[in-house]
Amino acid sequence: RIILKHLFPNCIPMLIVSITLGIPGAILSEASLSYLGLGVPSPKPSWGSMIAESQDFIRSNTYYSLFPGLCIIVTVMAFNMMGDGLRDALDPKLRISRGEL
């Protein structure tokens, strides 16, 4: 009963925030490994492999490598901001300091 009343309300929100803030690291790891050729096999699309394959055309068409890079940046920033927002909304210590509890 103590676990259900005191432990879960404080652990579950932090677990959700931790998972949300861990996703950008996984995205960057996958993109960098596939950029180096150690990621998913070639026929499957990956932002890192798209950037690696567009290196030959970077002087003539920079858009080939620009758009996958921008997609990585936007996705990572979106997950980071979502994690920060969830942390602000779900952290019990912040709710106490704001006077909501």
C-alpha cells in the first residue's frame, strides 16, 4: 500500500521523462553509426546513411545532405523540448515550489 500511495506517484513521471530524454541519444547514435557504415543495411533508409551517400554531391547540391541533417536536428530538439516540458509538468518538487500542491 505504501508503494502504491507514495512510490509510484513519484517514480512514474520521472521514468516517463527519462525515457523521453533518452530518445534523442538513441537517434543520434543510430544516425552516427549508420553514417560510419555500421548501422542498418543499405536498402533501408537512415538519416546517417543519407548524409554519408550525399558526400559526393555536397559541392554541387548541398540540399542532399542538408535536409537529412535538418531532420535530425529538428527531431532531437523536439524530443528534448518535450522531455523538458514533461519534467516541468510532472515533477512533484516543482509543483510544490509553484504552490500547486
